[in-house]
Amino acid sequence: MSLTISIVATISVTLFLYHVCWPLFFSPLARIPGPKSFAFTKLKLAYEDYRGTRTRAIHRLHEEYGSVVRVGPNEISFNSLMALRKIYGAGSSFGRPESFYRIFDVYGQPHMFTFYSSSEHSTRKKMMSRMYAKSTILNRTVANSIQSKVKQFLDLIESDIQTASHLAKSLHYYSLDNITWMVFGGSGGATAALTGRSSDQEVLSDIHQPTARKHSWFQIHFPRYTGWAMSCGSGLKSILDLVGLLPGEKPVAYSGLQDYALATFKAHKGDTSTEPDSEGGLMRRLLNEQANSDSISDMGIAAECADHLDAGLKTTSDTLMFTLWALSLPGNQQYPQRLADEVDSVRDSSSNDGSVSSADLCDRLPFLDAVIKESLRLYAPIPSSQPRVSHSDETIDGYLIPAGTIVSCQSYSLHRNPEVFHDPYKFNPDRWLAGEAE
């Protein structure tokens, strides 16, 4: 009996030293500022993530402790331009934590967002970079498509009071129709949600499905448990579900979009249409790369298409929604009129049909550009941390960061850094204009 007690006591002390004393007092990260509750357990940050308050919680820690904060036993958050450049800049030695990013694979395939290897990421990025060049986005074919969808969006909210009162839904339709056109071109793969095609609107039916977020939370914070739980039999799954410990059945990304992307790819990959927009579609560009170098598989192309739909949908609609919301606030009532005046002046001075979508005319809309930049600053569609891992000992902002440490910056805090932005919580587009740019 005494031997058993002795063994239990030894194990308990060992665990206490390893999980509490080591991270708090002896770890190389022990001198980095931050609350002790975050320093010795990952559960504190996991709890904030579960509540949907992780980003704001980390920001509060930066406000209290400064530009360098320890947010986990092995995780550091930075809020400085120097750290941003070192972690994410060209030639950075920091890599992507594979255990985190591979969660977002599509159809079991890695894609540009989930590649662990920087060389694979760079190779795939080169395949697609020209698609988002200014000359591509603002060529006449693309500009005409965007303009037609703007008109369809306005027609929709003007004709349907219920839709107008649910602006988020109509903006989702607008984003979906635009991003599917960019990915698949206009020869049959693009959606028509704005004009009422119910099958296309149904693609978005699960984007607010809470089980998707629940599943991703379990996968990120408890990957081994998630794998075990999802492999259990139906009886044990029912028990876990009853007590709230069953990860959601849905995948991390939106299944409706993924199903649509795969079906559309299979249906149109053999389309050899010579319409002007066909070359500009992501799918067609990647198929051309495949034909020339065989550097990407069919499922790899489908995964990239699905990832672009996932990435382009809510980022676009959320940015537009926050911009409209910010402009509607009583304290910002002077800005909508300034926008209207600027657009009217450009339209009046143009020699064409009044369109303001060409590259030349868009360059003559500095206040519109400033409004968009200010909206992206305050309401970034992805405000949270983008984790990286150090492969060797590094020094950032005067602190030694051992190899294997998770490091990150979050745009929410960077964009509210008072050392960079005067009065950072105020919506002030003028800060981006010439003579006032910060």
C-alpha cells in the first residue's frame, strides 16, 4: 500500500513539475510577459476560442502587457511591424505548423493555404498569382461581369424587402456569384444566386452550421481526441454527443461549397470554350498548367477551386457588410455623401458610357479606396492569428524564441496599434489619403 502511495505521489509531483513549474519558471519562454493562467496551459486559450473571443482576448493581453505576450505554454503573440516582417516577410525562416493547416485540406488534398513546405506553397502561388493582378481584375471582361452582378444585387434588394432586411444573405449571394465566375469562368460553372436560382442559393445553406465550427475547434485543440471520438461506434458516439463531447460531423470548410466545386470541376474540366473570360478562370488556368507541366492533379485543381470559393465568399461579403455598416453610423454620416460626390465627378468627366470600372477611372477614386482600406483595417475579414513555427532559435523584438515555438501576429491588433495608427479605434478614411497617410 505504501509503495502504491509512493508511486502515485512521485507521478503527481513529476506531472506538477512538468506541467506547472517548468512552463511558469524554467521554460526559456518564462521571461516573456503574459498572465500565468495562459503560460502553463493551452486550455485557457482554447476556452477563449470556444467562446469566440480568442482574438479580442489576445488583443486585451497586448494592451496590458505590450507588443510581446505569451498566450500558451509554447505560443507567443507579437504586435509589431518588426515581428510581422520577421515572421511572415520574404525569406522568413518560420514555417506553417502542419498539424494546424492540414486541417483545412480539401478532398484530402493539400492546397496553397495548407502546404507545409514553403517551396510547394511558392510553386502553387506562381500558378495563380496573375489571376489577381490588377490588370486581370480590371480588364473589360472581368469588370463587366462585376458590374452586372452589382446591378443584380441592387435589383434584388430594391425588389425584395425581406432580402433587403437580411443584407448578409444578399451579400453572400453577391460574393458567391462573383467568386464562382472568377474560379470557373462564365461558360457554365458560375452561379446565379442573385437572380434567384434556388439550387445555387442552396449551396450556401450550411455556411452558418454550428457543427462545422465545433468540429474545427476540437480538431485544432484536441486532434488526437477528435480522431478517436470520430472512430467510435454509434453507441459511444451517442453518449459523447449527449454530454457535448462529440466533435461535429461536418468538415471544417463549408460542405455545400465543396460539393459544388467538385461537381462543377468534373462537369466543366473538359470545356474548351474560347470565351474571353475562360482563360481568366482559375480552373482553366490550372488545367493549362497541368497540360503544360503535369505539376498538379485533377483533385489538386478541384481542391484549389474549392479553397478559393471558401476563402472568397465570406471575406468579400463580410468586408462589404462592415463597410456599409460603418458608413451608416451617425458619427460617419459625412462619408457617404463624399463617396457619392467623388463617383459622380468621375462619371461626369468620363468619355465613355459613365462606367467607373476601368483601371484608369478606378485610380481616380482615392476616397473610395481610402474607405475600403479603413474598413479592412478595422474590420479585417480574417482578424485572428496566423500561426507559424520556428525551425531554429530566433530573436524577435529582443526575446529569444526557441526552435519549435508557435509564433503569430493577428491583424486585429496590428491594425489597432497606436504607434502606427493615430486614434486607432476611430473609423477615419482620411488617414489613407495623400498628405495624411500614416
